[in-house]
Amino acid sequence: MSIEPPKSKRKIRKEKYVAKLNEYLVEYKNIIIVQVDNVGSNQMQKVRLALRGKAVVLMGKNTIIRKIVREHIVKNPQLENLLPYVFGNMGFVFTNGNLNEIRKTIVDNKVPAAAKSGSLAQNSVVIPPGSTGLDPGQTAFFQALNIPTKIVKGAIEIVSEVILIKTGDKVTASHVALLDKLNIRPFSYGFQVTDVYEDGVVYAASILDMTDADLLAKFFNGVSKLAAVSVAIGYPTLASLPYLLGSAFRKLVAVSLATEYTFKEAQKFKDYLANPSAFASAAPAAAAPAAGAAKAAEKPKEVEKEESEEDFGGGFSMFD
């Protein structure tokens, strides 16, 4: 009878990880995809504690993640949408809770960090004016970076605010040395939320920032474009129906005014053209109270302009 050799710690950890990933893919319907570059173990633990009871964080090797996800595609084909996002130093945050709240908790957990040579600046780095506390012997160092300085009370003082690094610029060794001397830690590192998997659909995490008003604005913008296309090509749709009805009504009124034919809606236009003064006498300006008349006397030019507009039907544009 052969005896199986004991499993190595590495194999045991791998089996536990596979079992955990299998469980999470079935239990949770939403996944937040994160990048964890420059994130230390201590910060990772803080994020896990902050999400306890709301979500679980799972990191791992991309090859294993792809293998397990492919196995689950048989039962849940929508999981295939995750595969293109499994690359680099990434991880999953599984949750069934509110995605906005979970994302905020993740993003808020950041720690200040010093600049690293060769990395890209996350944000602009500004050196404020004032004393640096450095001795005059280091003036040449500031001159090499084109930073204006002067000597005040035996210390180097920066004359004016200086933008040392712009967002996206590459951090050099000189930048790192200067920031270290000034004890400035300009960047912060944490989980970078890149994408979200929700009910089988993957979209950019920035979409979570959109409000209901933003969504409505985009929807109505799409409806207006659809209506414009429908009118242009002469293909009626529900979106273009109000415009088509309005256009048809204007044409009917135009025909009525040009002929003896009339109908109820067109009759008021005919009456107006026949006797414009009757409509002008009924204008609101003619029935203004005494207080309004006194106010009008103070600003005769504005009232004159308003009355002239009303005399011509208040900007009537039926035939534009």
C-alpha cells in the first residue's frame, strides 16, 4: 500500500485560494477590479478591515484567476467579460452591497508616500515659497532645478511658488533628492479602482460618479439626436413624432391663411391678421396697475421696448 507524500505548504495555500475564489464567484454578483501597485501589506490589511462585513478582497496570480474563471464560464457565460481585465498587479473586491460606498471606502484608504525616481507623477508637485532651513552651501542644487532662491538669516529661502513636477511627468533623481531635503511627501498610494463587474457587465469605475441628472441628460441628448436623424431621413419614430406633428400643423395653418379654408386652431391666427389692434388692446401692458405705471415712468425706454414686442404678438414664430 503506497503512502501519499505530505502536501507542501505552497500546494495547501494554492488549494485554499482556489476554493475561496470558486466560492466567491458563486456567492457574489458584483466585483470591483483594483490595481494595487505600490500598496504594502499593512495598507492592504487596513483596507480589508475597513471592508469587513461589506466586501472581501482577494488577490492572487493571474494565471490561476483566469483558469478558475474559465471553469465557471460553463455555468455563468457572463464571467468571460472579466478575462480581459485580469492583468498586471490586480485583484478583486467581491461584494453584494452598494458599489459606490464600497468604492469610496477603498479609495479613501491611502497613505502618503515619497516620490520615486522613474515613476510618473500622480499629481502636480508645488514647492511653496519660504525658508527651507537648508544652509547656503546647497544653493547650487536649487539653481540646477531653476528654482529662484535667496539667503535670509543664514538659510536658503525660496522666493516664489514653483511647480516642480506636473501630472504625468517622469520623476527624476534630482526631484527625489530635493523633495527628501524639504521633507515633502507629495504622492499617496492606495488601491486604484479601475473597473466594475456588475450583473455580468463590465464598465469603467468612473461611471459610478454619474448622478441621476447626468443619466437623464445623456438620455434626452440621445433622444434629440434620434429625432433629428428621423426627421432628416423622413423615417417617423416616437422621438420624431412631436416634431412631425408640429411641422404638419404649421403647414395646415399656412394653407388656411392663404385660402378661404379654416379650422378652429387656425381661426385665431386669421383673426389676429385681420385685426391686430384688438389683440394689442388686450395685452398685459395695457392693464398694468397704477404702481406698475409709476415704475414704468422711471424706465420709459425699457417699457417702450416691452410694448413694442407685445404689439407684434410677443415674438410669434409660427412661420419661421
